[in-house]
Amino acid sequence: MSDVPGDDLQQLRATCERLAARLDRVESELALTRLANAYAFAADARDLDGLVEMFVDDVDCGRFGVGRDALRDSYNIVHRQFYRTVHHVVGHTFELIDDDHASGRVMMRAEHEVGDRWVVGMLCMFDTYERRDGTWYFVRRKPESWYSTEYDDQPRGPDWTPSGWEGRVPRLPQLNPTWATFWEGDDERVETLTRYP
């Protein structure tokens, strides 16, 4: 670069800085999109360790306290209210506030099995994000709901065998390695939440 004239060298450096900033923005956008999707998968797998690792280590959990252990305690209560869940991320938008802070909204359809009922809800998660040591995390997720309703014709459990599917048993959510660990020792509650454990 010593052969490059001074003005050209400054322009080259400025171009490199602009490209590095654009690349950083694209990588941040991909990381935030991945975070929203990974949250839905972890929730449906009852992967509480995975869920809490998506949040800053000093996450404020209100009456449960501060930190990931407090968040795990709150999620442990929330996710024992229903057996199966399916969260569909149907839209995600966010704004980068600066290099390490962002806010966003995640549109989500949530389905929950509660005993003989399946409840469907349309939600919007209002998110605050922060990048620490190069990794993006949730600082806060605030769910707001448009509605929730029950299916008129409920989905059936693993014994469902439509024509052509005889002998095929759905393997979700049990296929998730964290599922059995989450429900271990809670057989009585499981019996109240599903006929198809």
C-alpha cells in the first residue's frame, strides 16, 4: 500500500470501513433473525438451558429476581401449564439502534395442548436486544396477545392415523433430547395435560 498515493489510500481506507460496517450490520441482522427462530424451537423442545442462554446474563425477571437462574425458574413454571406447544414465527422486524443495541417485534402463532383442549393464540413479542462480546442476546421479551381461541376440531395425538399414514407415529416433541428431562418425575401433571404423552 506504500505505492498508493495519500488521497487514494484515504479513499481505500474509507471504502474498507464502510464495507466492514455494512458486513457487521448484515451479520447482526442474521444473528437477530436466528435468535427469534431459535427461541421458538427451544421453547417447543422444553430446552430451558437453551432458552436462558439466549438472554443477557443479568436479565431482569421481575419477582423472580435477576439472572438466568431466575429466568429458568420462571420458564419452568410457565412451560408446565401445557404439554405440547408449537410456536410459529410468522414475521420478524427490528431496528438497529447502534452497533450493539436493537429493538424488534416478532409475530408468532402459538398452539398449546392443555388436557383435551388445544388453544391457539396470536402474539407479538416486543423485544429488546443487546450484543455483548460479539453475541446478540435478548435483554427483554414482552408478549402481547391479539387473541386466543380453541380449535373446533382438535388435533389428535400420536395415535392419529389418516389414510396412507397407518403405522406412522409422530415423534415430536419427544425427539428433542431435552423433552424427557424436562418432564421427568412430573407424571401426575403430564396426565392432566395430555392423553398422548
